[in-house]
Amino acid sequence: MRKLMLLTLLLTFLSFGKPVSIFIDFEGKRLKANAEWAVPEGVKPKVAILWLHGLFQTHKMREPISQQREFWVSKGYPVLSPTLTLGVNDRKEPYDCSYPLDHPYELNIKEIEEWVRWLKGQGVEKIILAGHSMGGQEIIHTAEKLSGDRAIVGVLAVSPAKGVPRKHPLLKKAKELVEKGKGRTLLETNFFYCQKTKVSARTLYTYYGVDRNIGKSLRKIKVPVLIVWGGEDDRVKNLPSFLKPYLKENVRVEVVDYADHFFRDIAGEDLRDIALEFFREALR
């Protein structure tokens, strides 16, 4: 544990991350979207890892986002870590459940696509899309949408959400409001780990009610895909058995038996080694 802490501290000084931002056009508004762009010293980036956080988090999330970014940069890989806006201008902190939430799930995919364009504008020619938890799910959906883009050469999903519809007591009402063109109507209810928050009907429906099964998306992705899952994950349970019917030649699953959902402590080193090996293979 002490060794890992000292190594993490050292890597902090090697990351050379800098804040960057773009603007997202969303329903007549321009949303400032933030990210950290970490490039190893002396490297002119021709390849990059786009590394996305999980639900409601930011690029500053410690484990596994910041931790793995530091590991990967120390081994020579430029890493872009975006913070999804969630429809909020200039979002920099984890989502505060006391604020209303109103955006469709599809906005997240649009933002990832915009960051891919940004990377190309920096001269990057090969991109690996990577994400954790809900970010892993979103990365898989983005890779499916960009399946014809030659710059996308690999997908790394760490403990990705499965994307199957979820049960919710207000889901039927939310769907009806969306179908009537009243998707922005705010509902006071529970939304993931937020209790008694205000969430729009379209947000509730597009996150809970639409079938976004990642297995179906994996079938349409042609580049190498690596799914990494922790055997002690109590948030995304039984992922290998769920994905088994969808696996094909370019998709594989690695299991770190003792890792939790966040790959804490020594499991972070295992994730680092697995990821680095995958990067080498995908970027050949």
C-alpha cells in the first residue's frame, strides 16, 4: 500500500496535465465542456487515450480516473480526460443532487464525439476510447457510432454498466411525457444514487427506459475491445456471464478477482498492466 502511494505521488509530477475546454451546442445554448490533457514531456502526440469518468463524476475522480491517467502518461501515452457537462455549463465538480438535472443521454455521446474531433485537431491520428462504469458504457456506444472512423483503433471499458433498461416507479410517466413533447417536465424522484432530486422526464427515460445493451453494441464494433472487470464488483454484477453471448474474436474480458468497482489499492496496478498491454497491441 505504501509503495503504491509513493508511486502515485511520483506520477503526479510526471503527468504534465493542463486544462482544456471546448464548446458544445445544445438546444440553443453553448455549454463549456472541460477536460484535462496530459501529455508526456517531449512527446508530440500522434496517439491518445480518451479516458472517461463514471456517472456524475469528473476527470478529477481519483480512482480509477486520475490514478490510471498518471500511470499511462508515465509510460508515454497522452491521455485526454473529459468531464461530461450533463447539460450544465462549465461543470467542474461532481453532480450535486440538489440541482435539477435535464439532458438526454445522447448528449453524452455527442460530447465524446466532439472530444474525438478535438484530439484530431491536435494532430492525433490513433485514438483508444476508454471509460469506467457508466463512462465505459458510453464509450462503447460512441465506438459503435464511430465504427467507420479509422482513427478509433481500440476500446477499453473498465467495469462498464450493462446498458439494460432499469426499473423505476415513474418510468411509464416519464415515457408518456416524452412522447407528448413534454420531456423537460421535472419530476421529483430518486435517480441512481440521488434521493428525492429533480430530474426531467427525458433524462429519466433516456437513462432508465431505453435498451442500451452494451453486448448488442459490441457486436457492431470491429476494432479490438477489452473489458476489464473486478471479481468483487458489487455495482456491476456478473458482467462476464452477461457478456458471454455477445463475445466475438475482437472482444475479450479480463477479470481481476479481488478488485472492486473502482480498482482500489493494488488492483490499480493490475489494471495499469492490463491496460498498457492492450494499448501496445491496439496501437501497433
